[in-house]
Amino acid sequence: MTIDRIWSYAPGFGSPEALDLTGYTVEASDGTMGHVDRQADDRGMRHLIVDTGVWVFGKSVLVPVGVVADIDTQARKVTMARTREEMTSAPVFQTDSETLDPAYLARVGSYYRSLPPGQLA
């Protein structure tokens, strides 16, 4: 599987992979999404597991870090360049074993690459 931009932070972020984003609030382009439950970097395929809390009844979603538009360490907030609906419409995340499944990660990457360029509201 080719590692591409969707699995890497935008070049202007410096070294966000050194940050522990666990607990940061996640803002979609159209409002609050939830919080970062955990982050992973399996074979260079960096992603966040976002707990949507009560917004969609406790669902978690896997979001590649290429979707991150901003990280505010003071406010402990990660802003995404995608809407809540776009992120929750990605391939369903059910278990942590999927974070190591190349086929699942390929489906997630293909989904996000198929979306039109992200715009912040």
C-alpha cells in the first residue's frame, strides 16, 4: 500500500506527530464532532480515532491526519477540513484491529481521496 498525503499532516504543521492529541476537542467544518480518543501511526499511516460521544450515540470514527486543518494546543482543539457527515460516512470503524488492517485503511484512504477538496466553513 502506498503511503500518501491523506495519512500525513500538512507540511505547515511542523511536527504534530510529537504531540499527544488525546482528549483534544475535534471541530468539523460545521461544528463540534467529539474528541480524540487515541492516535496511531501504523507504518506511516497516521490517523486519529475520534469519539463522537453523544452526537451520534457514542460512535467512533477513524480519520486520517491529512484531514486535519489546524491544531490549537492552547485550546486543545483539532479542526478538520471536513463536515461531521463526511467523517461519519467514512467506512465504519468497529474495532482497534482495523487500525492494522491494510484493506480497511485502503478503503478509508480511498473514501477521503474521493471527496472534493475540503473547505472550512
